[in-house]
Amino acid sequence: MTAKIRGSSTETHRTAPRIKGVETNPQALIATALNCRSDAVFFTASQLLSDLYPDKGLVETEDDLFKLHHFAWAKKCRARLMPEIHSQTNVQLNAAHKSLWTEPRNAWYKVTWRDHELNVVTLSVAGITCDKDRHYIVAPTKELAEKFIYECCDWNSEIRGEVLVFSGGWLKDADLFRSIQGTTLDSLVLERGLKEEIYSDFLRFFDSKSLYENHRIPWKRGVLFLGPPGNGKTHAIKGLVNLMKLPCLYVRSFKNQYQTDHKMIQQVFARARTTAPCLLVFEDLDALLDDNNRSYFLNELDGFAANEGIMTIATTNHPERLDPAILDRPSRFDRKYTFHIPDQEERQRYLALRSEGLEQTLRLSPDEIEKIANLTEDFSFAYLKELVLSAMMKWISAREKPPMLEVMSSQIDALRLQMRTPTPEPRPEPSRDLPGSRKWSRK
């Protein structure tokens, strides 16, 4: 992973008029800079630091990946606030780890890195649309300051034990990653052969880089998971992420209060290209796209950029809402897999798998499983799961323990009342066979 450093040297600032007093009083530097007009804060700070450290290397950066507190927390450097200078920080609760997380706002750090002593000053200015942060690194030489920025940004760009989630901006989610670790394809019930075909397709793609290159074929792939909700699309993605052991970028929304969808889509694909090989996931693609951002999305997905090593996975419960340019053009999503409402045999397999995980007194016999499968026509896997869980809880809370078959049968009627969606139509035979797609029918 190569981090891009958006920095600047301040050698041209040395001829600017000096602000008296600060060169001998560093405690006043931050306050003096922040008392300037908002459009002069960063330049003033640069000038003051140049005056204060005329024999040092000074480099500035606004790169979002320059997260000093993350770098220090990982013990890649040691950073401590200068006690004699008032620093403003933002403290937040990290509920998952029951600890406090401190982020610099207007702060001055003494940093020890690779036996070198550096000063890092962070300033934050409120803008019209959002706050803007700028970091000043003072090191023995300009080259050393640039090397520190590069190493810090490069480390922060890597995905380690996290899922990179985009919702108007990037956020590393370790909790989501941990939840994925408990998901396997073994517990996923699909039409016979479908699960194995999907996994084999993914595995072949990532093992075939040299083959693609030898034949001058772009090493990229688009996969679309179709079908009504609750039938394993998300489960399949989690299981694949767990099996492939590759970075996963998960897109929840393109909406940002201050930026256009076009800018957000550009950020998504730019990060995927620098992270590749990776999995880029768009869940509920039909909800992410609209008339304003669709063409830009298509250009990023299948335009001039190579997108080498990116496996793009999209899901939709409503394929009829997708533009034909997405649904029917093979170079964008050249693999399409349909996750249908389970049939009788699939319901039996699923119920048998769930029953095995129950206590002995709650398990169903093979004959009882067949009876429940017969009574649950049109149930999705999600409703079958709810049936097992609700019946189990009802059995546990009952004073007298009725047979599990009786409890589950009564729960079926209750769940049918909750099913708001219409009965799915029979599975149609596709009117055309797209390259890489598979026909699914019950004939």
C-alpha cells in the first residue's frame, strides 16, 4: 500500500514578516495562529514555526491518513502532549473496548520515532462545510519529516483485523470484522451446487492474476447477488470475506452533508484501487444509486480506470429497479447468482442444521422436520430462523413443556401473519443467458 503525501515545504515562507514574541514564546504559537482570520491561520502557523525552528525541517500535510494518535497507539512511535503548552483535544468513548479515545484538535506533541525527536502541531479550523485539519511536522531535516509522514500514512492506510466501511467517509470497523469471523459457508443452505460454484468462482479469480495478465484481460470481476430478502445474500458475502482472507471495503451510503455523490463514489473506488486485491461490497445497490449518481458509478466501475484486483460484489432485493446498463452488461457484473425462496428440500436441510444446534430435548426428528418443512412453504431462510428461535423461547418459558413439534407448528401461524411481502412468483427460466450467468429453474 502506497500512501500519497499531500504536504508542502515551508522554505518559501522564510521571507515573510516575523511576528514578534512567538519565536521566544512557543506557548503562544497556537493561540496566535488561531486568532488570525480563518484563511490566514495555517499560513501564520507555518510562518511562526519557521521562525521558531529556523534550522529544522518543516513539512505540512492535510492528508486524512495522518492519524498520529492511531500510529502512537500501535506503538509505532511515542507521542506525548507538551505539558507547558495548552493543547485542545477531543475525548470520545470507545464503547466496544470500554476506554477513552483522545484525538488532537489544536495540540502540540513531542514525538519520539526511530530514535529521533520531532514536534507535531495540529490545528483545526472550522470551515463553511466542515472542519479542516493541518499538521506541521518539525524534524531535524525535511527528508526525515517527509519519511515520518509517509510511514504514518502508509500504516494507517492498511486494513488489519477490520472492515473498511464507507458511509459518506471511511471508518475502520473492528467489531464488524469480528462478527464476520464467526460466519462460515458451512452454515449456509442454498440450492445444491450453488454455494460451491460461487466459492470456486471467487477462488479462481484471485488465483488467476498471471493468467489474466498473460492474455491481456483486465483482472477485475463484478458479481451480483439477486433475490428476495432473507435468503442468504449477506450471509454468503460474510462467509466469502472470512474465507478469502482479503481486505473488505463495505459501502453503506454515498451521502455526505458537504460533498456530492460523485465525490463520494470517486473516494470509494480510489481507495479500492490502492487496497487491491480486495473485495468491494455494495449492499442493496438499487438503494445506493439514483438518476443523479448512476452514470458516475458506471464510469468508475467500468471506465478508463483499470480496477485491477478488485472483486466488486453487489446485492439487490429488487433487480427490476436496476438500470439495464448494470443488470445486463457483462463487463460490469459478469456473474449473477440468484438466491431464491427455499424449496421443500432446502427447508428440510436448513431445519435439520438448526435442529442439530439445539439441546437434545428441543431437537426434531427427521419425520418432524419433514412435517415442519411441509408447513412452511414460501418461508425465507430468515423466517425459518425466526421460527426456530421463537419456538425455542416459547418452549423455554412454558411451565409445562409441550413437544417441540407442537410449539413450532403454532408459531408458523403467528409468523405467517407477520409476512407482509406477497408470495414470490415461480422461478422463471431466464430469457437469455448472459456470459458467466447461470440458469436457475425448478424443471
